[in-house]
Amino acid sequence: GWAAGTELPSQAVQVGWHVNWAMAIEHGLRKPIGSNLKEELQHWHGAASLKQFLELVRSPAAPPQKRDLASVLLMCSAHGRDVIEGIQKSSKLAPDNFEWQKQLRYYWESDEPSHFGGSPGGDNIGAV
């Protein structure tokens, strides 16, 4: 995935991962009742995603910085999987579900909805 293959500092990758994760979960929670949230978000927490990070962590050939980043993203993915499972166990699959509301979430706020670049003063990353 993009996170494991980047040369960006690990803190930047973590923030990017968390922003994308929160957006994906919110999108999934806004789907009509009957949608399977776990299937919808399989690319975030599926066995393939976790396996990719685990292989990097265990690889002696991988640079230490990549292994450290993969380790952090592996923990984030496992935690995200647990959050999704907790939400699915509750009776309410909606953005105002308590299991979702109690999570620290990162959001990208932009003056331009389709813009993900760096316009001066127009883009912010916030935590809820």
C-alpha cells in the first residue's frame, strides 16, 4: 500500500493513514442499513493489509525506518479492526454511534472540497 512504500516521515504517514481511515469509516457508517461495514472496509483491515505490514516488520532486509513504520501501521490497523468490530456489534451503524464517537479521529478540512493539495491557509488537519 501507499503507506508502506513512501519515503515520507513516519509521523506524516500516520496522520495521512488516520485521516483516510476516519473518512472511510464515516463513509461506511453513512451507507444504508444492510450494508456490511466490515466488507466495505476490508482493504483497511483485511488479512492482506495486516500481512503486508507484518512481512515488513519481520523482514531483516527492510530498512529499520520501514520496519518501524510498518510496526506502527500494523498496530493502527489492528486497533481499527477492533473498532469496526465493536461498531458492528452495536445496534446502531451510524456516524453518531457511541463506539465511533469515543474514538480519536483525524479529519482533513479544506475550503475546497475536492482539493487535497496544500493551498495556503485553506487546508487543516484536525482531531476530534
